Amino acid sequence: MRFTSQTSSDGVSEQLFTLGEIPGVLWTPEGAADARPLILMGHGGGQHKQAPGVLARARRFAADGGFAVAAIDAPNHGDRPKDERFVQATTEFRTRMGSGENPAALVAALHELVAGQAVADWQAVIGAVQELDGVGAGPVGYWGVSLGCGLGVPLLAAEPRVRAAVLGLLAVDGLAETAAQVTAPVRFLLQWDDHLVSRAGGLALFDALASSEKTLHANPGKHGDVPPFETDSALRFFARHLG
């Protein structure tokens, strides 16, 4: 792991890093030296590791929760090279959305193009970050909706170190079998008027999760209209499960 820059403000330290070909960011409380829970932060489709929502949420988790938070660019996003198949699929998605379609199958295909590599990326990042002073080998949580959920479900199914997750804004398409392997506690977010994800599909994904403790939070509004108080709720959720 190689750190390329470090800044601090409002009690939070932000460090950009690369791990092999993986670009990422680590946020910790300023001056952190002892072990603490680590939260992995997944971004949405077409976004990146420092998208405004990711940045605001990560800083809250570090400042108010005392967590270490790591975000990386998903494959084909941010500072990572773009696969031609992904570029073509993204162009088709935008065209269909512009014509008023709801291309759920194409969303699933886009996620499939990045999911295979994403699990291995996150597993490598967990191992590297937990070797750092100020993080350590404590419990791990995951926050990710939309694309972040599509990549988070396979991660939770494969990685026992992730002990709690906030997921949502995604339908069951292609994920039912993998979701049935997820047993960690889950907080699931659903936008009741989502124009990208069908209500029935979101409810089906929630139902498919095998977690014995899972809670559905449904709010009015479209795909990007998750209310700010869900960040407060996520902080309490992670504090309860990660300590």
C-alpha cells in the first residue's frame, strides 16, 4: 500500500492510497493510533471514491463514530481504466434512460461486468488497511447502495470479516442465490418511488438475504432521494454491531 497524499480538517485525516492497481481513500479520526472498526464505503454507478455523498458520509462516520473508513474506485470507475464492454453498456444505458425506459436487465449486466474483480479488491484492501496503526484487525462493516449494493452482496457472501452492512437501492436481478449466502446483520434502504429499481425487485432482494437480523427502511422519493437521517441511522447501526 502506497500513500500519495494526506490532508486533515475538522478532526478527520484523509489519505489517498494505491494498492497495486486499486486507487482508494482512507479516512480516520485525526491522530488515531489505536485499533477501531473499519467501514468499507461502496459508491454508486458512474461515481467514484470521492463522490460528494461518499465523502460526506465517510467524514461523518470518522468524526462522529470514531470509525476508520475506506473507499476505492470500483472497476471501470474513477481513476481505473475503462473496459470497452463497460463503456458500450453505459452508453446504451444512458440512451435507454433518455427514451424513458427502465433497463433493469442492463443495470444487472453493468454490475456483472465489475462484480467479479470487486470482491478480490475489497479483500486485499481489508488486509492492507488493517495492518495500519489507527485501524488494526477490528470488526469490519460495509455501506453501499445501488452499484455499491450490487458489489456488496457478493462481498458479504464471500467475506466473514464483514460483520454488518447497510445495503439497498437495488433489485434482486441475478443476486438471489448470492444473497441467500449473506448472514450478517443488514439495514436495507428502499426508495418507494425509485425510477431505476422496481419496488417489487427491491423487496425481493431484501427477502432473499438470509440474515437473521435485517431491517427494511423504506422512504418516499426517487433513486437518489435517500433522506439525510439515514446516515444517522447507519451510524447507530454500525455502533451497535461493530462497537
